Amino acid sequence: MTTAPLSAVRRPRSMTFVWQIAGLIIIISLWWLVTDVLKIWPPYVFPSPKDVWEEFSYGLWGTGPQDGKLLSSVGSSLRRVALGYVIAVGLGGVVGLLMSLWRPLRETLGAYLQGLQSVPSIAFVPFAILFLGLNERAVMFVVIIEGFIPVALAVSGAVLNVPPAWRTAGRTLGANNFGLVTRVLLPAALPNIVTGLRTAWSFAWRALIGAELLTANPGLGRLLEVGRNTSNMALVIATIIIVGVIGALFDLLIRTLESRIRRDYGLEAGA
């Protein structure tokens, strides 16, 4: 049996990157054609790439109406989502483990969490505002609840999917209850748990933007509302791009960790 050379394995990945860059160039070119050349819509409805770039420069490093606001909003949003995500992972991990070990909890709380997972994050915002007030705690509540649910369900499902033979082997080798959990169940469930952490990040990030949009706290979501109120569509599009880029970068980071763990466990072929 022959194996493909390493260059043949790497070529598809490099070509994918080339196609992605080419696609981006095509999108920007069509955008420029529609706005600057054909002028189908007025700038306040659909701004040109130049207008959006100016908002980036104003908000990140230049001077202008939004000087520094985009950069400070990025910092505020990242601080909130980082803290909320860490809390959600900690609480979700503990609750998910307890659900996997205790069937009554799994059949009650687990069922409720399954139902709540289908509720859009924006639906929690009015409850959070009325319960906690129009403040930072309301935003954090929405972020934590949206990150907590997928983590809890992922940990519970991952531990329950560990083959029973592994539990028996752990018992046979003398592991007590604590050792069985920490040295057998959790390590065996780790690949699926990391997948749940990736999902939780996506939920938490989207929940943060939605909560900031409806509250008075500074952040990227609030900046979207400022752009709407001032009819500054260039600022809205610039903020949307920033939200997408940050979300994609963090997703790529977690996906890289997930791929690394799956390769270590023999669940994915290495490049």
C-alpha cells in the first residue's frame, strides 16, 4: 500500500486558503461595484468599503467622530464574555457531571435544560433586566446562562457515552468513586466535552452581543445600537465585521484544541 506524499496532503489546505482569499476579494469587489460605481443605494443605506474602512480607522487608531470607541467596545465585550464563559464552564461542568452520575437529576434538570437550550438568548434579556436591573449583572446573567446550558448537557452526555467496559476495568483495577471519575470517565469523555465547550462559546458570544444591544452597557452590541440611532450604517457594518472576526478567531482556537485532543486520542488522522 502506498501513501500520499506530505506535499499532497498539505496542498488541499493551501488551496482552501487561496480560494478563501479569492472569495473575499470577489465580495469586496462586488461591494465596491454596487456602492461606488453603480450607486444603487445611498451611502446611509448601504455604505461603500471606503466608508466602512474609515469607521475602522476612527474607532481603532485614528481620529474622528468615533475615535477609540470601537477599540474600547471590543475590550469591554471581551472582558464580559471571558468572565461569563469561565463561570459558565465551571458551573456547567459540575452540574453536567452530577447529572451523569445521578439519574434523578439527569431526568429532571437535564430535561429542563434541553428545553431551555431551544430558547433564543434574546428572550432572557427582558427577564434579566427586570430581575437584576439595567446594568452589568443583567448582561453577565444572559452570557452565563447561555454558556452554562450547552456545557452541562455536553459533559453529561460525554460521560454517559463512555463505554461500560471502561468503568468495569477501572473498578477491577481498584479505582474508588473519585478515582473512577477523575482518572477514567473525565479523560475518556474529554474529546466530546471540548466539542461542547466550542458550542458554549458560540452561544455565549451571541448572547453577549444581544444583551449589550438592549442594555445601556458599553460594548459592541451597544455600538450597533448607536449606529442605528445615528443612521450610521458604516459603523453598523464595521461593528458586525469585528463581531464576526472575533467570534471566528476564538472558534478557530477552540477548534484547534479540539482537533489536537482528537488526534491524541486517535479519533482523527494527523496532518
